[in-house]
Amino acid sequence: NPPFFAEGSVQRPTQTVRDRANVQPQGALDVWVRFMVHALRPGGTATLIHRADALAELLACFENRFGGLIVRPILPRANASAHRILVTGIKGARSPLSISPPLVLHEADGSPTSEVAAILNDGAPLRMRPQD
């Protein structure tokens, strides 16, 4: 996963290596995606998680490098706004972008949803399309 926070957006100083690892300098996301392209063979799949407000930048980075893009929003609970997104693409594919139904993390009582519980407790795969 690439660093989540844009340089200058973090309120506290980045003192530790871990703090600095969570901050991405301008243009670093494109460098990250270029690395993913070079690490994959044609037909290989790359998936990453990032902030929902970074979607436009992510799609621009993936453009002309990956096809068959799938975006899956992650919601902390039903009826909440997405705070993270999953983006996956296939190197060399030309199929269009699709948006999957969101992954909802928690029920109203705070317990994990059945999909999340299956992933965490049973090792179920995290699917980009719930119907897959």
C-alpha cells in the first residue's frame, strides 16, 4: 500500500521512520503505480487501497497502464461515505472501468459485517466484485 497522506496534510511532525513512511511526496503515487507495472507480467493484477479522496489521482496513475479497472469503495458502516477505496487493474487489459458495490465494514452495533467477518475469521478472499 502506498503512503496515504499527501505531503503537508499531516498535522504532526514526521519524526519517526514510520511517520515519514505514511506521507507521500508530490508525484509519489505515480512512482508507486509505475513500480507496480514493472513488477507485473502482462495480464498480472495489481490492487491497492487508498483514501477515497485520492480516487481521481489513482485513476490518472492507472490510465494507459492498467485496464479492467475495478473500484470498490470501503464504508465504515452502511449509509456512511467511503473513507477508503480499493482499486485493481490488469496490466495490458483494455476493458472498461467498473465500480463494485461497497465493502461495508461494520454493522450498526459495531460488529463486523458478514463479509468482513468471513475475511477476518475464516480467511475468505477479499473480492473486488462480491458476486465473484
